[in-house]
Amino acid sequence: MNLEFNKNEDSSKQLNFQLQQRLKRVQLGGGEKRIAAHKSKGKLTARERIDYLLDKDSETIEIGAFAGEGMYPEEGGCPSGGVVVVVGWVQGRQCVVVANDATVKAGAWFPITAKKNLRAQEISIENKLPIIYLVDSAGVYLPMQDEIFPDKEHFGRIFRNNAVMSSMGIVQLAAIMGPCVAGGAYLPIMSDEAMIVDGTGSVFLAGSYLVKSAIGESIDNETLGGATTHSEISGVTDYKFANDEECLDHIRNIFDKLGGQATAGFSRKAAAPPKENPQEILGLLPADRAKPYDMMDIINRLVDNSEFEPYKDLYGQTLICGLARIDGWAVGIVANQRKIVKTKKGAMQMGGVIYSDSADKAARFIMNCNQKKIPLVFLHDVSGFMVGSQSEHGGIIKDGAKMVNAMSNSVVPKFSVIIGNSYGAGNYAMCGKAYDPRLIVAWPTAQLAVMSGAAAANTLLQIQVASLKAKCEEITPEAEKELLDRIKARYDEQLSPYYAAARLWVDAIIDPLETRKVISQGISMANHAPIEKAYNVGVIQV
């Protein structure tokens, strides 16, 4: 019996249990009372609509389940950003489904709602996936309109994307299953086809109260913009249905007749499970994040047949680069090695740190994968780039810039999995959110920040103590410790993967055992978009 393994496994299982419990809470949306009130109108919930629509027992990825968590407390919160986004399959066709959750503030749009909808459209655009909008929303949350309405990445960008996506030939279908108000009315009507559910669906630029206020006309919402009005009088909607189920069935019928599309042609063979037991990942990842471990132990439990072809494995050893298959798909893996390594020159290199030689190696490997049309997978457990005079004199900045340049200009799809640390420029070089990964997910063990909690807290403490001393104020050791603890507590909260997921810095927090599925589904969706741009890294520092 390996006590260290058992300790690690217990810690991982506790974190996974917490993840499942938090997901259950989020999936309740506005709560059981609001769900009951919603269903009393004869309506399915957002999640029930998605479950009904998608192919049974097909693989799915939920995007942004924790969006908005802990945010807007003064407004009563906004679970999942008030919208459910899932990448799934309808009639054997992979697609994106976006469903407003009317149990959360009547489906009103908060700032995070707009950000999440834009992320759903971004996934559709990048991968040329059909997108389905299940609309049930009261429109912009007026108390926060200044944070939702006017800017480039705000509410209006949704409708601009509708138009651009249509011009790209991306299929967009919309079902109006509840209110669809004001500017939000454009989303379904700018889709290729718009359906409406009789008795519950309505769409208008201004509701009856605003109409009365603006022009003095007295009219009820159903006559103003209900299913009969728009299907038989205005011609705004294309189909009318008696209930949610009939409407969703029609969407499935449309998908059943969609024509084929070109693919990117990424290599895939018959899938094979890892020979090494994936369950052992839970015990191999140290509970103490400061402890070293061999990242190859993790990789061997993620890749098919536990087969990995290393690239320059004796050089730049703090980054592992190599080729493998995941669920049959060929991938190029770039992973941080967390064990301490010794170079041929006799120098000791710390695990999780990117040195000049490892950055050089990774840049060359990334370019090779682009040349061979192989998707890239980045496995993060990185503290950053090496610092100090030796590294600076050796040109660590230009070597790191080479890696960032090669990765930034990649035309093959990139996928990021944050296993442990993802700090500072290391996050950037390993394809953080700013570098357009097709998907970026985190394990419950992940941390994201400009630096570790301890390093940041001590740095901030030194700054504050120096400021006090500049004012001729003395600070006792007890007061200094209290200040340090307060700074560290605040910073540690921001390190959490849930803090990142709430703000959509990551698309999802996943059980480590779901990693193969997520990467496979990600490459499957990326394979819908042929590579149309030549790979060009531009000017590189040498």
C-alpha cells in the first residue's frame, strides 16, 4: 500500500465530489420554486429542452456551467449566467445549443450572460458548427444596462454575429419558447429559421406596458407579438407549434436533412483505451502542489495504448513534447514536466518552470505540428519562465517570445487543460484563454493567476509595509502577520478554478477522468472547419 498515493487519491476524490455538488446546485438555476412555476405554464426547463433535443446517450460538453458564480450578490446572483450552453449531437450532427434559463431573473441578460452567449457563438464560428437558440428571455437586465448594452463585446455583438455567421454558411435555428423582447427579438429573426410555441412564445420590440407608455396604445402581449400574430399576420416566424416538444421535434427533423460539409481532415484511427489505468491519475497528482511528480505518468493514462512518441526528450526537459492519439485522434502534446531534471551540462532545472532550451524545443515542435496538420493539446502545470541574471543574460525573453509566437500563429486547433498551476507568462505560452484555444478546461486542482498565492501575498505585503514605513509608521510583527493573512486569503480566492470559471476564463471545470472525452469531442468539432490559412509565424527573435 502506497500511503502517499492514497492521500493524493483521497484529496482528488474530495475535490471531484465538491465539483459534482456544485454542479448540482448550479443546475437548479433559479431554484426549485421557480422551476415549479415555470413548468406550471406547460414549459420545459432549459436543461429539459436540451436533453429532449439532443441524441440520446450522445457525448456532450457543457460550456460555462459556473458562469456568474459568486457574482452579482446585490442582484441575487445569476446561476450559469442565466443561460445553458452545450456542445452536443442532433441527428448525428455536432452542434452548439444555447438555451435561456427563464428561472433565473426571467432569463434576463446580465453582463456575464452576454459574454457566455458570445463564447457560444465563437465556438460555432471557429468550428463551423450549426447553432440552435432556444429563446426564453425578458431581455436586458435594466439595472445593469450600462454594462450590457453599448460596448463592442456587449449585447449588440450577438446580432452582428448572427449576420456574419449567416454569411459564412453556418446554420442557425431559433425556437421562441417564451418572451423575446426588444433588441433580443433580432436574435431569432436573424437566424435562418424561426419557430414559435403557441401560448408561451412571444416576440416584440416593445411589450404592452412600453407601447402604452410610448404611444398610448392599449394592447395585450399575445395580440401584440404572440404565435398567431407572427405566424399568420406579420410573417415574422416560420413555424408555429402547440408545445415545446413539437417545436424541438421539428428542429430534429430539420437537422435530419442537413447536407454534408467539408472537414479539416485530422487523422483518426480506431480508439484504444490507455494501457495504464486512468483511475490512477487521482493518486498520482500530489495533494501538495509544491511536490514534484512525473507528468509522463499523467500522459500515459490519457493517451491511447499509453503510447507516446517524444520529441527531443533529452533536451529542454522541463517541457514534454510529443505525438500520441487520444480517442483515436492524432495530437501533439505540450506538457509541463513537474519533476526536477538535470541537463547534460550538469545544471539542475526546477519542474514546472520554462527555461530557454524548453521554450526553443516547444516552439519548434509547435511549428512541426502545424506543418503536419496535427491538433495541439497543452497540459498546464506551470509556474512561469525562469528568472534571474543567468536566464536574463541567456535570452529567456526572446526564447519565450519564440514559443509564444509559434503558438499564437498556429492554424491547427489548440486545446488547453489546466491540471495544476497556470501562472503568469507560463499561462500565456501554454495557450491560455487569450490565445484562442478551441476549448480550455480546468481540473478541480487548477489555479490561475499572475503568480502563486504565497509569492503574490509576500510581494504585496512588502509593498504595503514599505508604504507604511515611508509615512514613518511602524508595523508590529503581529500586525504584519495579520496583514499577510488577509492579503493571502483574498488572493487565494482569486486563484480558485471556480473564480476563473465564473468569469469564463475557462470553459469548464471537469473531472480528470473526463479529459479524454473533452479533448476528443473538441477535435471532433474542430474537424468541421477546414484550415484555410497558411501557417506564418512572422518575425522571430533569434
